[in-house]
Amino acid sequence: MAEGPDWREDSTALRMGIDPNSTTTQFLMKYNDYKLFQFSKFYRDRLEHAIEEVVDGISGQLTFKRHFSGQEHWKIIELAQKENRKDSSKLLLNLVMEKGSKARRAMWESFVQMRNSVPKLDKILKEIQELGPDFHMNMKGNVSEISNHLKDVQQKHKETLRLQTETLTVNTILMKEKVKIFQLVDRYAELTVISAVRDRTLVEHELLARGRDHEEWRKKHLRRELEKIRLDQLFHSSFSWRKSEAGNSAAVSGVPGIGKTTMVQKIVYDWAIGKIYAHFQFVFSFKFRDLNTVNCRINLRNLILNFYPYFGNTLIEVWKNPEGLLFIFDGLDEFKETINFAGNQSMCTGPECWGEVSDIVYGLIQHKLLPGCSVLVTTRPTALHLLEKATVSVWAEILGLVGDERKQYFNKFFENKEVAAAVFKHVEENEILYTMCYNPSYCWILGLSLGPFFTQIGRKHHIPKTITQLYSYYIYNILQHHSPEIENPCDILLKIGEMAFTGVSDKKILFRNGDLINYNLQPSQFLSGFLMELLERHDSAQSVVYTFPHLTIQEFVAALFQFLIPNPGDIGKLLREAHSKEDGRFEIFLRFVAGLSSSQAACPLEKFLGPFVKKTTCQVIDWVMEKIEGQIGNTRGETGKRNLLNTFHYLFESQNKALAEKTVGSMETLSFRELRLTPVDCAVLSQTIGLCDTIKYLNLQKCYIQCEGLQRLEPILHKCEGLRLSCNDLGDSGVKRLCGALTNSDCKIRKLDLNDNALTDLCAKDLTSALSTNQTLTALELSSNNLGDSGAKQLSAVLRNLDCKIQRLSLCDNTLTDSCAEDLSSVLSANWRLNDLNLGLNKLGDSGVKLLSEALRKPDCKIRKLHLYKNGLSDSGIQDLASALDTKLSLTHVHLQANCFTDHSIPALCQFIRTCRNLELINLEENQFSSNGKNQLKLLEKFNSRPKVIV
């Protein structure tokens, strides 16, 4: 006989006040209290982050069910309101764990109920469902016993790795001291790593792509989808995409210079000193660039002995516990061999099995070789697609330095804390430079270039503001430190520059001795200031390979080369051809070329290289002018807008005010509608508009600039007569910044569109304060926000002021009710200038409209256009409204669609339409009229052609 349902489970659910048939109950009844206890501990770190945005709601539910006291709930809310949600969620979890199984089950019930609106919670719950109720959670890595003989080898190995990784070698631009050596713990800056990979085919130049990339991250972060992951969590199974008994593989991606290799060094160092991954008995770390030197067949045993010879015969014993082994492979993008994870790849199935290095790497990642071991692979995003078919259980990406991590980098870069603070302050105040700081390699360039300005007396007046000026001083510092050793630095830079330009043209970043010979360059101390030596191994005969410290330095030197050529020829033609390349390879090069046409960027270099060729400078300026003038009239579509924005970047780098006034000075309208703008783009736009006085209308609708972008634009917003900022997720903090423009004594803003910006009543105080002093604003759009009755009441206080100049106000879709109707009525009564009011898509109801009607009757009310669509109005409400408006001479447009009017309203409506003398349009569609009723209303158009009746 089949078993019936367990009545005990149903009765338990009923006692707890839960529907036993609900999805929540069905989900949680699979797990007993001990399992929920395990889940709470296993997912503890992830739950803390997941519930941050909804901690007040969860606390409210637990308080309602009497698991929390009012005082405990208030403490959680207090922390959340102080923007300390991390501590708030931590406190909630601590309290739940203290209170026991009933509170814990109630908490998980709230998680299930909220999962659809909280992506991180949903992700955790899906994992739990996939694992099933029988899944065993490993709370801590098992630290297995190790023999005494292996303990000696392990100690030797840890000591070797510690010595190899405890110091960090940093390049300098000094002649006598090419590198500096620091303790890793003193110099290492924490990076933000996320447990997801956003884009596996990053093809744009990282300096261009990163700004847009960062915006995508912010967008996802706002939706609370991305989870941070600590270095010691890379093999924490709660982050795994694939659950496998054969072992875990983790892939970490990051753009060039983001800190992948340094992160690996930190992981190895922390393991060697016993700080992380105690369950791994041995860690074997390899760089793919080193593995490239192994150009013969080999097995895993000999590969390890090649790098760690002291293991000797003990490896046979090491293989016996593969679960205690971690293999790290750094820099997959640098590997010269191909690994085919999709199939047809030879592989080694045992540590004594011979094959190519690629076969060994393949076997380890796919867990065919030493099943049970763990593998970590790092790569640039451009090579990440190679791992798509691999057995990778954890995907992660290094976002770089975020927030305070940037400040921490500079604090560690400079020994003098005052200099560190001064440099960071300058970088923070310069939007372009600050946005570069997500990448440690850019921070390194900033530190080297800006440091002297804050350590040498009298140099603060010339601190670089553009990227070109910054790189100009970077090269200047190299020339200053190396000038005594060479007679003609210009001649050397011509050769380096030509090689750099050819490399940019051919997308080549590695140069060999043959390249140096082709350009008549000799290795020297001076040359080492520009080029780094790579892949040099003392125990190998492999030739040295050279590269610029960063791609952007190569691009700058390539641009500088153009200004040093004695007989340049047609530079304009070269620039036009470079600009025509659609893959972005010349984009930063072109910005540098434009920037070097300015005296601010050229002067430091001319001290060592002599005057730049004037013909080149003139041709570059002509080209920039040609690009701007050609693009201003061609801004249709995303491509046209993006091209115009790029020309503004050229203009910004040139810092040529006369050129700006000549090219964009006559522009009256500027629209980047629906083009996603980064904070850097906003800064460039701000600089461009700041150089001219005639831009009257700025349309940034749906540009997703957020508060950070608005902050960059703040200095010029007051100059625009029309300002369209809808759909930008500005939030209350964005409005606070915008109010600075509204209160500017030179403010020219007449029309302001803030529709759909996630505004609440919290911004109303700032807005009303600004409106009380502003004397220019006549149209204010605030639709599709969440101001509520409270916000509307606060705005009403300033709108009924006789000095208020507002003529058009839109509060459509703002969750307004009849509670604010009296305040809005007082505005209509007192402000004779207000003639266009949109209150559609709210819940004013008949009672609210009754209050409005009393104000509309008054002769001082000069309303022309009134929008009350979709407000829950009935036949009762139309009686009051129609009688109030039928003699209103100023009224021309009324929008009453999507309400609840029936044929009972038709007599009042007909009377109103006939007697309202200047009415031009009334919209009554989507109401509940019969066909006959609609015909009656439409007939009014035939007798009187003036008002258009839409039913």
C-alpha cells in the first residue's frame, strides 16, 4: 500500500502559521533543523552579503513572528539606516543562530519568500535545491595526517616558497635603481574579486573598455547579483558551479596589470606561512611563461622536479593523497601551446605518463591526472574562452581596486604618508585619473609620475590634469634620470617610437633582439627605462623578450614619435587612416596625439628632446578640428554619438580652448540619448561644455550616468537652459548634487527632466530648498519616481510661494494618494503661473479630485493642461471635476483616460465639453463607456470642431 502524506509535517506547518501546501513549506520541509543549522553555517559569509539590502524586511518578519524583540529589531534597523548594512546583516545572523532552530527556520522561510527579488539569495537556494537533502557539507577542509618523512619535505617546500614570495619586486624609472624590493605584506593591496565572469571576449582596449565594463558591474551590483569572494574561498564549495568528487578547478580572470600574478604570489605566500588552505599538504605553482621554455616531452614528476628538485623520490608518496594537492598555473594567455578542452587533446593519466606540457595541464584541470587534486588557473579575459569546455567549478574575476582599496594602494606605494595623501587627493579630484585607478598598473604609473610634484618644491603649479600630460611627465622623469648617459635622447626616442608605432599598428607588444637590431637600438640603461625584459631564465638559453611596462606607454611613445619626425609628411592622412580602423587599436594612440599638440604636454619633453615639429602640431590641430566639425552634424544612432564623444576626448586631451570655441562654441543642442556614458565620458563632456557658453540643451536621457557621472558634470549643469536627465538612476544623492547647479547664481536652467531616477521623499528637502532660491526654472519633470505623499507635501510648500516660477510640473506615477491632495490644491490656488500639471498614474481617487476641484474653481488658477489619467476616478469624481472646469477659460487639454467612468458620467462630460470655451482636447479612452456612450461623446466633435474627443 502506498504511503500517504506525513500528517506530522502538515501539523508542524500549521502550528507555525504556515500553509502546508505553500512553495515555502514544500521547500523547507525537506530539511530538518540540523540541516538548516548546517546551511546557516556553511553559507554564512554569502548570506551576510546576500541579505544586506533586505535586512530590515527580514528583521521585520522575524519580529512579527516574535523571534526578535522590538529592541533587537530597532538595533538592526538603526545600523541599516546608518548605511552600515554589513554589520546589520551580521547582527541579524548572530541573533538567529543564538535563538535556535525555530528562529532559524523562520529566517529561511523569509529567504524563500524573498528569493525572487534578491538574486544572491535565489542563487544560494537554487544551489541547495540542486544538491538535494542528502548533500554532505564540508564545513572545513579536512587536514589529513602526513608522515614524518613528508613533514620534512613539506617544511622545506614551505620555507622555499616563503622565501620566493615574501618580497615584491617593483620597477622604477631610476637609472641606478631599476627595481625596488619590498616585503609583500607591506606592499600588497587587497583587490576586489567577484565570484562570476562577466565577459569572456574582451576585445576592446582595456582603458576604453574598462569604463563601460565598470558601469556594467555597477548595474549588476545594484541588482545585487555579484558576490565578492576572498582568496581563501576560491575552493570553498559553496561557490562551485560544478560539484565533483574528482576535485575542484578554479579560473580567475583579469585584464592586463590588474594584479593576477601578485594575487597568486599572495596565495602561495599565505599558504607557506600557514594562513590559508591548511587542508592542502602541498602547493605547486607554475607560470605559463616558464612552462613555454619546456620544449620537449615530459611527465608531471619531472616537471615538478625541474622547479622543485628537493622532492626527489618522495613524490611517489605525495601522489597517494591527491586531495591534499593544489596546482597553480598563472597566465594561460601567455601559453604558446594550445589546449583543446572540447576534445581531441592528448592527456597524461598518471604522474609518470609522458606527454607535452599541454597534456599535463589538460589532465590536471580535467581531473584525469591525479583525480581529487585542486587546480587554479589565471588568465586575461581574451583567453578565457579556452576554458569554456573545461571542468571548472569556480569562476572568478578580479575587478581591481574599488573604493578605499585605491587609497590603500597609494598609502603603500609612498613611504611618506603625507605625500601619499596629497597624491591620492589630486587623483581623487581628477575624474580621468581617478577612473584609471581600478588597475594597479595604472596606479603604478600615477605614483611614479605624480610623486615628484609633491616631493619637490615649486612643482605643484604644473600638476598634470589629462592622461597625455600624465604620461608626458612619466617620460620626462625617465629622461631626467637618464640624460647624463646619452648625447642625443631624441635620436633614441625616434627609434623606440618607430618600433612602438609599428607595434601598435600590428597589435604587437613583445619585441625580440631582432626587432632592436632592425631599429638600430642597443640594450642600455636608457633603453631599460622604456622597455622591460621578460621571460629571462638563468637556467635556460632562451633569448630575452622586451615589452613596454604597459600597452598605454607603448601607445604614448608611438604618438610622441610623430612629433619628433624631422620631415613628417602628411600626418593628417596617417591620422585619418588610423581613425578608420574599427577594432580600436589606435584609439588611445589618437588621444595621445591630440594631447601632445598642447603646450602643457609638450613643454616638459621639449626640455630634453628639443622643440616639437611645428608642422606636425598644426596638422594635428587641423585634424582634430576636421573630426569635430564632421561629427557634430552626424550624431544619429549610437555610432554617430560614440564618434562625437571620442572627438570630445581628443579635444579634452588637447586642452585647446580656442579650438573648442571654434568647433563646439556654436553648438546649441547636444544629445547623447541612450548612449551609456562612463564617469570618464561625463568628465570629458563637462570639460568640453565648460569651454563654451552656447550649449543650451543637453539631453542625457537613458545614459545611465548615475550619481557618480552627475558629479563629474556638476560644474557645467547650471549653463544649460534645457537639461534632460531622465532614466539615469541618479537617486536622492544625485538630486542633492544637482541642487548645487539650481542654486548657482548664474543658473540658466529653465527645463529640468528628472523622470524615472529612483527618487524618494528623502530628496524633497534638498529640492524644495533649491527651488526656494532658484529664479529660472519653469518646467520640472519628476514622473516615475517614488516621492509619495510626503514628497509631494514638501514640494507643495515651495510651489505655492508667489516667487516660484514653475509653470509645468509632472508628478505622474509617484504613489500619490488623497493624503496630499489638499497640499496640491493649495498650490493650484496660490500659484497662478502653474498652468500644466500632470498627476496621472497615481491613486488620488474621487476624494482627492474633490479637493483639487475646489482649487480649480478659483479664478486665480490658470491651469491649461491637466493630467488625471489612471487615478481610480469614478462617476462621482467627474461630477466635481466637470463643474469646476466647465467655465475655466484657460483650460485647453484634459487627460482622463484609464479611469472608471461609465455612461452615468456622460451628461456631466457633455455639459463640460460644450461650455469649456477654449478646450482643444479631452482624452477619455480606456474607461467603461458603452458603444452608445462613446458615440454620444464623439458627436460633440461634429457640432463643435474645436475640441478633439478621444474615447
